[in-house]
Amino acid sequence: MTILTDRLWLLGRWPRVAALLALGLVIALGMAPLDWWFVAVPGWALVLAVLTSAPTMRAAGRGALLIGLGYFGLTLRWLVDPFLVDAGTWGWAAPLAVTLMALGAALFWVAGTCFARVIAPGRLSALVLSLTLVEAVRSYLFTGFPWALIGHVLIPTPWAQLASYGGPHLLTLLTLGVAAGLVWLARKLWLGAVPFVIALAAVPLLLPPATVIDANAPNIRIVQPNAPQEEKWDPERNLTFLRRMISYTQAGPRPDLIVWPETAVPVLMDYAQPELEAISEAAMGVPLVTGINRSQGGLYYNALIVLGRMGQVVQTYDKAHLVPFGEYVPFGETLKRFGIHGLATSDGGGFASGTVPQPLIDLPGIGLARALICYEGIFAEEIATAERPRLLLLITNDAWFGKGAGPTQHLMQARLRAIEQGLPMVRSANTGISAMIDAYGRITAMIPLDTAGYVDAPLPAARAATPYVRWGDVPVMILVLLSLIAAALHHRKRRGDLR
């Protein structure tokens, strides 16, 4: 491996650029829909070897940038799809959006690589810790974008269960630690076998028990209308999808709860009483959860509501964590003060953040559910609530993300949230993938992508509150920071001894 990495830095400029971009593509193969973690983890070993062997900090930073561009460019390719819904108007912006997002995410890897180079040049452990740290920062900074985290490569594996202890960043630390072990073994440092021994020994302990469904478990009906985004709001088509969902709702036998996806009702709630009454009539007394847009005080909200009888809205949850530039324009209200109107939420330039202080809804006969709308389901650190719910309930409209990587990656994140919280998740998606997910992240029932239909599934049992529920990311981040300090002090001492 050393010979290979050394030769890479001796290549000409453009062959080296191509090789680094290709390396980024290789590690991206570990993400959904392929889930080739067995390719990605050795790929990460090569990435670590390449970045630690770079002759200068500038070379290391450029290497991290190019690898990141390859990785995020392939992983985030679904960002093209929202712009193609109205391709005549926005198609030109699709490649720009993917490029900018890939560049922005890759810059975190550049920062992590350069930071490791400063505190302990050439040390694999410093790079592993530094990349784990910047991935955590990427999850929080500028409202956060914890998509395609390095640790997500382990979601399809038994090691994903470790997320119940340390969340996604523990998975990142494990992924990079095992990759570093591969590098050490390639350099004939047998200490590198330690991560493998630990990881393999942990597998029997991490395998979850067989799913056992209580005979008295509530039966949940998950509805998926499969409304393409370009037709979803078309006045000539949207009633077709509404009638389709109503027919699924009417079907027997009767469940204990019915769940429709995000913005399933194509009418603003203020004017939707006839539609809500028709939906309630179809539910025949069964509580029904659906997504709908509503207005209040001149502001618009992306809402989840619980319907009772006669179209009565008995509970409401407004989406709190909105998508920047997708659902609101950052600093739109500030720009309004300078005479730039149309971007402010108060002027109709997107949605307002939710006003409901507690994201828990009480489902009759089932218990408390942690309500999540689409984008909110990717933020591991924001899910836990003061009062422990019975389940996670996520409604989404993944039609924006096309029919490939976007919906499958979003589903994988939902599975990880279930593991972290130790709670089952009910997930209803407009075009898919809708699923019932147990408290160990396993899918017990599913409606495939790009399919109209419904599925009735018993609600799996919840587990006791996990360590991640109680402590969140704090323990892993303390471990990373203390280890980085130790690495810096060790390097400083070693450099002093060599003088």
C-alpha cells in the first residue's frame, strides 16, 4: 500500500486528479442503494494512506478536496431531481446545486485533513479522529446536513446496533478505525489487527433478537399514493391521488391507525373541510394522520395533523427544522428590512418554522408518537424528547428525490434513527419507500419505491431508552476531543525528543 500511495503523488497533475476523484467514487459505493460497505471500508483504508502520505499540507488538502468531490458528487446525485420537476425553469441549476453541495461538504474533509496535519503530521490516528470531528461539525453547523456521513456505510451491518450507544458518529469512528487497521496491517504493524478482532468479536453480541410481535399490538395502515411531484399539485390530477388514498383508507379489515404521507391533502387546511370530512368518513372512526399545509397569522406551515370524526383536527404538529432554500430562504426576513421582498417567510417566501413546543402527538389506543416530517428525520441529535414516546412517526414526500439514491438513502437514515432511539418507526412516503421499522432498524413491512398501495402491519415493541437517548453525541465527542489532545501532546513530546 505504501508503494501505491507514494506512486500516486508522483503522477502527473491530471492523472493524479483523476485517481483521487476515482477514489472518492469507490468509497461512495458503500452508500445506498448499493450498500457495498465491504468495498467502501477498504477504500477508506486507501484514502487514509493517501492523505497521511501526502508530501505537503497543500497536497493533502487538495487530495481531501478531490476525494470529497468524488464521494459527495456521486452520493448526492439525487439533488438533481428536484430541479428537474420543472426542468424548463430550473433545470439549468441542477448541476450547479450538486457541485456546490459536494464542494461544501468536501471542504469539511479538507479542514479535518489539514487539522490532523497540524497537530500530528502523518499519524493515522490523528486523521481518523479529525475526520470524525468534522463529520460531527457538518451535522450541526449552518443548521446541519448529516447526510452521507462516513459511518452510514455500516447501517446494513450488525455494527449499526452500536448507534444505540453512540449514534452516527460512533459508527464513523468505527469505520475509520477499522480502515486505519487495514493500513497498519499493510505496513506489517500487527497492532492493526486489534480493530478487526474487536469488531468481529462484537458481532455475536450485536445481533438483535428475533422480532416478536405482541398479539395485542396495534395494527397500523401505511398509505402510499405514488403521486409524481410534477402531478401532485396539478388540479387535473391531484384529486385522483386523493381518491386513491381514500379508497385505501376504506379497505377492510379496520386497523388501529391510518397514516398518510407529507402534504397528502392537496388543499390548504384553511379551506379543506370538505376533503377532511370525506377522509374522516372513509376512516370510519379510526384515527388518521396526514400531512397538509396550513396558514396562521399570515404565515404558512408544513403540518402533520391527527384527524378525528367529522373532519375534526384533534392535534397538529408543524415542521420545525426546515430545509434551507427548499422551504425557506435563510436571512429572508433580514433582507426584507432592506427592501428585498419575496424571500421573507412573512411575505410568502416559504414556510415558517413550527410553533408547537413539543413534537409529541397522542395517538388514541397507541400512545405518544414523536412526529417527524421529512428532513427532520435525518437529525439524530434532535429526535429525543423529555417524555419517552411509544414510536417514531415520520411522514415524507420523497417524490422530490427521484427514484434512485435519494429515497433509499433517506430510508436508511430512518432505520438508523430507530436503532438510536430504540423505538419502532412508522414511515409513510408519497412515492416510497414506506415501511414499518422495528426498534433494531429492521424493516418488518414495506411498500416499494414507485408503487401505489397500502400495507397493514403490527407495531413492533419499543426497547428501553438507549444510552444514546440519555447522552446523545456527548460521550463520543468527548472521547474524540481528548484523544486529539493526547495525539497532539504525544507528537509535541516526540518532536522535542528528536531535537
